[in-house]
Amino acid sequence: MECFDLLTREKDLNKSVELISQFNQDENLNLIIMDVLKTHKHKDKFFNYLLFLLNKQINEIKKVFNICKLISDLMDLTNTSLFYKNDLDSFISICIKTLESTYDDKLRYSFLNILNKIVSHKDYFESRYKLEILVELLEHYYNSENIDEKIQKISKEILEKIDRNSNDS
């Protein structure tokens, strides 16, 4: 993480974030990474860069899985959303684009898992960015016989949270 003070070239930052997300796949290293990121002075910058890299690497599935897992793990560290408003909107756009274009259930689940965590917090419901599109996609997943049961289940859970939080707002 100290590399964020030293690295200035985008290529070097990309590689360092990719490596951290790859190391995060190891259960023992995950604990260390999460411990460091809880309090590190560059945790916000790191998280923002993860989103940037996710958008940039969207066609490199292995890297996308690694980044999604790291984002999900980081979101588990806090009781609030890690996303700033613009970052949240960016993730929602990436999520919709991915969910509309993929047939890979593992990839769908990775994005839906993060989305499920996002809709658990009130932050998203302040703007409701592309909410109608999300609801339409989730309803399709939930009601489709061609969609994996695990995807249907998490889609239903997200829809219930959206309904509950939309009514509270």
C-alpha cells in the first residue's frame, strides 16, 4: 500500500492493484490485506483505483473476479458503503453493463454479490441511479427459468432490499 506514494505511472499502479487483488484470493493473505486496508491512509485511494481498474479490465475475466472479490471483502469491513456518490454511480453502470452482456453465472454472481451489499446501505437510495434498469434486470433474473437458482435467489434478495429501502426513503 505504501506504493501509492511512490508510483505515479498508471501502468505501475494498475499492476500493484492487480497483484493485491490476486494475493487477496489466498485465504491467509486475505486476512493480512484486510487488516492493512482497515486503517491504511490510502485505503480510499486504493478503493477508487479498484473501481477504475474494474472498468478498465472488464474483458479480462480472471482479473475482474479478483477485483470483485476484493471489493466485496472490503465492503464487509464496514457498516457503511465504501463508495462515494460518483464511484457508486460508476459501479452501478459497470454492473448493469456486465449483467446485460454476460452469460457467465459466476461473473453475474460476483457483481450481484456486491450489488447486494450496496443496497443494504441507504447511500444508494439517495440518488437511485439507474434503479429502474437494475430492477428490470433483477426481475428478469428472478423470474427466468433459464437462470441459475443461485442467481435467482440473490436477485430476489436484492429486489427485497430495494423495495424495503425505497419505501423507507
